[in-house]
Amino acid sequence: MKSGYFLGSFSMRYGMPAVEEEEEAASLQLLFRKFLFTSRSLPKRFDDSFFTKAMKSMHRFLFIFLLFFAPIEPITVQAFTGTYGINYGRIADNIPSPDEVVTLLRAAKIRNVRIYDADHSVLKAFSGSGLELVVGLPNDYVKEMSANASHAMAWVKENVQAFLPKTSIQGIAVGNEVLGGNDYELWGALLGATKNVYNALKKLHLADVVQITTAHSQAVFANSYPPSSCVFRDNVSQFMKPLLEFFSQIGSPFCLNAYPFLAYMSDPENIDINYALFQKTQGIYDPKTDLHYDNMLDAQIDAAYAALEDAGFKKMEVIITETGWASHGDDNEAAATADNARMYNYNLRKRLAKKKGTPLRPKIVVKAYIFAIFNEDLKPGPTSERNYGLFKPDGSISYDIGFDGLKSSSADSSLLSMKAVRDQGLSSSYFLTLTISAVATLLFLTQ
């Protein structure tokens, strides 16, 4: 077995050149020599044959250790850990710095985070944090990336590869709510942009590390009530089906931005607000599937599953990439109150914690990114658009759903020390494996 096998495989996983394998192996051997010479229980002199034997023994043990104890990677890329995530929008001039946001999210134990661009200050702040990011390729770039594969490669190198593995970039969202939007040229460019970005990842050996997705609004559906009747709009289908075919090939999910708040606001006379807020209610009954729904979000998810099945993609997973409730609105947005926002987000958090599926797909656990961390005071549109935040600009909570606000902690120093370790390019779990391997080798050689 080559001495650089494990470290070389690690480097190639993150797109590093293969020629660095021998340098990594040499560094590993130097580290091992230093370890040996600091041990008082061993002789002071060793020849090269001793080190060769030691290195071989160490790699044999490491191979066995990884074979039996290392987690087996899934066949498809998984960009979401657990069930709860959050969107980090930054269209504001009064929110905390990215470094403070990292502290806030770690205190709240929110691991999955989506951003709408690939801002380098954010990517640097998240380095070594343990938080998992999905970065966004904004709509303004979609046409360019579709028309020019070299531009897609340059974007991936500059905004993704350059920050791996220190910053845990788990996915790239190509555009946001493109299909169903007003720019029809974007509709035709989305698939090409998605393929070019994916091919760039593949050439950089990152396709098994970073997942490609795009988020859709409810505007892609012709209807969604009852859930089983949902299908894609005719003018959307010709663009949606090729995209779904590609996503099916690479193992990507269908991402949906679903807002019971907006659905309720569109028809408050016929929709029970308790149904939208996960409160006790009679719910709705779907006669085609003989299924009962006690909350609107589950119904919206199953409507998406019905549309996917109608399009021929029954096995594709649905992930909610945005959902939330505004805490303040205009005069015609009476449901946008702090009490309703607290109730929706608190009940949603409880629902996700149960790790269960929907009535139509009970075995597929619901996963959702909440919108959003902060109110964004510079967003255009109605007042509600600027009031979805779980936290205030100073980092304190907007309303209590069980999270702590931004505050200093005695654990900060330990978090920073772990950040420093991860900034060396290797994970703490790898160092643990290396240490166990070295100790086992010493025991073997002293027998």
C-alpha cells in the first residue's frame, strides 16, 4: 500500500492535485518520527528499515480501523444533516457580522445554513465552525453560466474549491425560484447552468462532496388542492421535466419554498389559520388518497410529491428550502403578528424534531430551512418581507421558540482552538484516527 494512500485520497476528495500525495506522506512520516522520538520507552536510534516497517504497520492498522469503524459514505451527496436548517439572508445594514452569526448559530445548535450568494467574508467566517453551508449562485449569473462552461468552472474554483475543506460547503443552489418567475430567458438557461456547474464540480473531483439543487416557488404548480391533484403548470413542464431528469441522475432532491403564511393571506376566508399554524384543527381530507392533513405544510409537501409522481419522478425527495411566518406587516397583512410567527416557528420546530414524514410519504423524513435568521430592513416589497427573522439585529431573539440569543460564552476559546485545528486542513476525527493508529503501532513494535 502506498504511504500516501489515505492522505492522497483525502486530498483528491477536495480537489487537490494528486502530486501532493507524496508530500503529504512525507509530512506524515515526519510527524510519526517526532512522535517516536518523544517516547521514553523506545530506543534512541532507529534506522530507515525501522521506519519503513513502522509506517507499513501503521497503515495496516489504519486500513482495518477505517474498514470497520469509519462511516460508510452514501451513494448520493447529502447536503442536509438532521431536519432543521435556516436561511441567512443579508439584505440589511444593521445585522451582526458573519463571525457573530457563527457564534449565534452554534449557540442555537443550528447546523444547516443556506446563503443566497458565495460572499467570501461569510465563507471565511464559517471556516472550521462545523456549520454546513449551501451557497447560492444568484439569478444574475444563471445565463452566463449556461452560455459559458469555463465561467462556471472559474466560479466553482473561486467560490467553492478555494474554501474546501475548511469551510463545509455541502451544496450549491443554482438560481432561486427561476421557473415560474417573470424572466423567461432564465427558464431556458437554468438547466444549462446547472449542468455546467455540476460538470465543473465533477472535473474538480467535488461532485461527491457538493450537491447541486435549485429552489422552486409554489408558482410552478397549476394547483395544489387537494394535494393529490397537484401538477406542474403546462408552460413550466417543458423546462421542469429535463431538469428533474438531470437531478434524478445525480441524486439531487426537489427543493420547494413553501409558505403557509402566504397561502393563508391569499384566502383567509376559506383557510383556517389554525391549520396554517400547526394548531388543533379539523384539517382537510384528500378523497383520492384517503389521507387526512392536520397542517398546511404537510399538504404543500405532498402536493409537490404528487406533481413529481405525475411527471414521472415518484422517488425524488422533497426538501423545504424556505418556510416561515412574518412577525409584522402592512394593514392588509393582519396575520403577520409576533404571536403568529412565534406559534408557527415553535410548532414547526416541534414537528421537525419528531423526524417523521408526511401522510403521502411517511418514510421520508421532512427537512426544512427556516426563513430567516434576521429581519432584513433593506428588502423591497410589503412590510412582511422585512420581518421574517427569528433574531433581532443585535442578536437577541425576536420571540421565544427555545433558542438563545447572541451572547458571549466561556466556550468561545475552546471553539476557537478547534477552529484553529480545522484550519490546518484536516478534521479532528482524522487526527483521532491518526493518534489511535500511531499508538497501536508502538504497541506492535514493542512486543
